[in-house]
Amino acid sequence: MSAQLLVRAEPVRAVTRAPVPIVLLGVGTVGQALLLRLQRLRPAVRLVAAANSRRCVGRGRGLDPSTVVAALGGDACAANRLAQVARWLPAGGIVVDATASDAVARWHARWLQAGLGIATANKSGSGAGLARHRRIAAHASRYGDSATVGAGLPLLRSVRELRAGGDRIHAVAGVLSGTLAWLLDRYDGTRPFSQLVAQAQRLGYTEPDPRADLSGLDVRRKLLILARNAGVALAESDVEVAPLAALDAPFDTAAIDALVHDAWRSARAHGQCLRFVARWRADGGARVGLEAIDADDPLARGSGCDNRVAVWSCRYRSQPLVIQGPGAGAEVTAAALLDDVLRMGRG
Ligand SMILES: NC(=O)c1ccc[n+]([C@@H]2O[C@H](COP(=O)([O-])OP(=O)(O)OC[C@H]3O[C@@H](n4cnc5c(N)ncnc54)[C@H](OP(=O)(O)O)[C@@H]3O)[C@@H](O)[C@H]2O)c1
């Protein structure tokens, strides 16, 4: 008689989780891409409130994401709405910061202390002063920052995993601005650089104020976030920045056109290409600025808005680990924010 193996099928239990409650701050390019995604994710995520810089709208049982933009045309809300965020959200709720606002970023540490999670595309949280970064880093497991550098590319995650695995990072170099990558990729000396900047702004590729890209300050924030995740307590003043344009002065198109054209002509004469590069080396400081680089340099590859980052460590000593991919755009940024929301919701 043959032995019979009886396998009793366990009834499949549907895993039902309560939807993750979120508040969305910022309904511009990224915020609106996120609202579109939320319509598909409604059972998993409950949008309890949304705000721009002037207005807010909220409903404890959940807002219909498709009505939020129109609803924000309504009454102005209290000036202290950022202070109210912690009251809108129940414990375990998540604030999604899709603004570029320093005023909002100043609240990150307080929201974390109040037990909330944060998913942010705003780099002014952990990419600002070291003291603010340290207050945030004390709650790292509830701080979703994938959208801040590389718009969701597995950059920060890889750097953190290398460290967690005992590796030591010696240097990082990167093309961290999708906007500047696009501008320098397109530039061929036939038309003024400032015209390309205007085109990038129309296409929604630039920061709300393009001088934030051209000043190098946005790239500096990304380098600070990357280096701090690599275990280096880098301060803003440790990074030397060579801007293409000043943030606090009117946009001087003639100056930027001449600067980029001269650099481009000299690079071309040496068979090189122009890239806006952020570098940090354990033995050589940190710098952000325009560089002429050889065609076989890892940072020379890629096209369009691609970000590229090379990481040298004990493990990757002579050949760096290189991560490359689309590093800008509302779609990928919104997807990265929601990945962080869902990860924290699960955790
Ligand atoms: N666009 C991209 O491809 C991209 C890629 C990666 C990362 N990011 C980052 O994502 C963030 C948003 O970028 P974006 O392109 O979506 O900017 P945006 O289109 O200018 O939208 C910014 C939004 O933030 C709101 N806002 C400003 N201050 C606020 C405050 N104090 N409270 C609440 N809301 C406030 C604005 O409201 P008002 O309209 O009332 O001013 C607007 O709705 C930035 O940090 C940017 O660096 C963007």
C-alpha cells in the first residue's frame, strides 16, 4: 500500500491592513503626479489632508484625490496649518512633503518627534544645516528620503546598505542634477545656454526657481544628503560651490551664456565633455561645479536627465560602483515618495 501524503490546504487569509493615513504638503508638479497615483492606491493609502502655501483641505475619512486641486481653490486656511499637521494625522500617519519650502522642512524633526513618518522630495530637511540633519537622523527609520537624491534611484539605499554591511566609503562623485544634465547634454554651442534654460523651465524640468539649479545649491544639498548617508558629517560650509548663476541676483543671461560657451569650447578642443559634478573625497574635501571630463569617465555616460553616481569604498576600491538612471521628473519622484509611504506603512 502506497503511503499517502495528506496535505490540508490552509484557507488563504487575506491580509487586510488599515490604509496608511497621509497629509500631502505641496500640490505642484510632483504633488499632482502623486495625486494621480493615489487614485490607483486608494485602498492602501488614505489622504486625510492636502495643502499648498495658501490653502488646505482635509477630511478625516479620506479625500478623493481627484478633487483636491479644485478644492484647494476654496477658503484660505489658518496661517499655523503646519502646526496642525500632527493633529490631522493619527499615530503612524505620514507627512508627504512635496514642496521646496524651508519653512516646511523646519518642521520635519518636530513631526518625527511627534511619532509621525515623513516621505520627502524636499531636500531642505537632511540636506540643510548639520544640526537639522542630526535631529532628523535620530528617527531615520521613519524618514523616507528616496525622492531627494536621484528621484528614487536606489542610491541612498545602496550607500546605506554598503555601510550596514561594514564597508567604508572613501569618495563619491555624481551628476546629481537631472536639469543640469539635460541642459549640458543638449548644449552644442549653436544657441545660447540661457535659451535652453528657458525651454527646460517650460518643460517643468527645472526647480520652481531655475537659479536654484544654476547656483549649485540644490546639488550641494544632494551631495550633503549623499555624504551624510555615507557616514560623513559634512557641513554646508565644507562644500566649495562654483555656481553658474547666483541665487540672490537677477539672472544674467549674457554672463551665463559666455561662461558655458567658453567652457564648452575648451572641453571640446580636448575631446572632453561638460558635466556639472558634485564630489566628496575623504582625503580631499567637497566641491560642486562645472567640470570638463574625459569621454571614458563613468560620469560622462548617460543622456537626457540621467543622474550618475560613482562610489569608491573598501569594496569598490579601484573600480567604483556606478548607479545611473533617470534622476528627475514628476512621475519617478512621486513613485519614490509613495514607495517610501508604503514601506513605512508596512513597517
Ligand atoms: N519636479 C521634479 O521633477 C522634481 C524631481 C525631484 C525632486 N523634486 C522636488 O520636489 C519638490 C516639489 O517640486 P515641484 O516641481 O512639484 O514644485 P512646484 O511645482 O513649485 O510645487 C511646489 C508646491 O509646494 C507648495 N508649497 C510651497 N510652500 C508651502 C508651504 N509652506 N506649505 C504647503 N505647501 C507649500 C506650493 O504651493 P503654492 O502653489 O501655493 O506656492 C506648490 O503647491 C521640490 O523640493 C523639488 O526639489 C522635484
